[in-house]
Amino acid sequence: MLGQIQTAARNNGRSDPVTLLIQGLVAPPAQVVSNSLSYTEKFLKGVRDADMLSRQNERLTAELEGMKQYQETLDRLQGQIDALREMNDYVAPPTRKKVYANIIGQSPGQNSIIIDRGANDGIKKYQPVIAAKGLVGIIEVADANRSRVLLITSPAIKISAAIEGEPRIIGIISGATATRLSMGVFGSTDVLVGSPVVTSGISEYIPAGIRIGIVIESVDDEKFGAKRVFVLPSLVMGELSEVFVLK
């Protein structure tokens, strides 16, 4: 009888009551199941995408770190090239010759470094040691193939220096700390902070005009009736790797 009802409905182009009833009962649960499967699929896709993005992020982070290290290496090498170029551009006095050397040892506690040139290269005591940015120190001991350099930051060093300006002020400079030099000058002339300090040339071994640093402070030393000038060195000793000696 149900079959006859369905057949008669189809022949008349209508949906039969039985089919409508079944569709009404089956369609809502089917739609729920379909929606649930769709949400599950989207959730799983989101999990897969998140995992893929996490891996991509890790890869990009590693690549960025590699690029950073590469750039730091390039900057360091460029700095060394610039330093070597500056040293090469330094014009030695006609009677002097530049002897290039590598720093092969450091003794911060003794304010000294060791270079790989010595007496066999014409190196002698008191000769100046220079880097791209200025005076490093003087030769303290020269062995056959290496030498010890007393750094300008050493309290034991005494070098005639000049504060550039009008008038030019002459004094003796020595080390005070690892980053500070002390210079005693006589007279009442004001010393300007920021004034460049160079070697005076009043020396048998050290020519004039080699950079030493800049004035960072000036105070009156009433005990000795003089001025005490503090100077920031032009170079950072720990960053040096190549120097040259004026022999």
C-alpha cells in the first residue's frame, strides 16, 4: 500500500508523504553529523597549519640568527680592513720605517701586550707602537723574535704630549686606569673638554702628532700648583689585533 501511494505521488509529480516523513526524520541528524564532521575537519586543518607555521617560524628564526652572525662577522672583518687601511695610510717620518706586527699575547694586569716582532726586525726599547686610532704604547723589552709593549694606560709610562689648541699646551701623560689617562700641565691656560691630545714630538723615539685621546676633564692640582687633565684614550686596547712599530 505504501508502495502504491509513493508510485501514485511520483506519477502526479508530487512528493509522497512517506518520503517526506523519512526525510524529515533523517535530514536533521544528518545535517548535525555533516556539520560536526566539517568542524572536525577544520579543527584538524587548523592543527596541521599551526604545526606547519611553527616549523616555518623556527626555520626563519634560525635563518635570521645565521644572517645576524654573518653580518657581525662582516662588520668585524670590515673593521679590521679599515684599521689596516688607516695604518697603511700613516706617513712615517723620512728617517723612520713601519714594521707591522700581530698581537700574540696580552697581560692586562701588567698593562702590556706581546707582539710577534723583535730585535731581528730592528725593534728596540722605547720605540713607539701604533694602531689605526692612535698610540698603543712603547717597546719595553725586545727579544729576538718578539717584544713586550708597555701600554699607554700603564701608570709606569711617561710620554710628552700636547693638547691641541691656541695656545698648544705641553705636558707629561701617563696611565691612570684602563680607560683613563692623566696629564699634568703647568700654567693657568684653560683646557677645553673635547680637545685632542697628541704626542708632542719632544722625544728621541716618538714623533709628533700621533693621536693619544681627547680631554674629558680638567681640575686644578693645588698641591703641585698645576692642572691635572684627564684624557680618554683614542683606542680600546682589548680590540687590537694588528699594530706597527716605528723603528
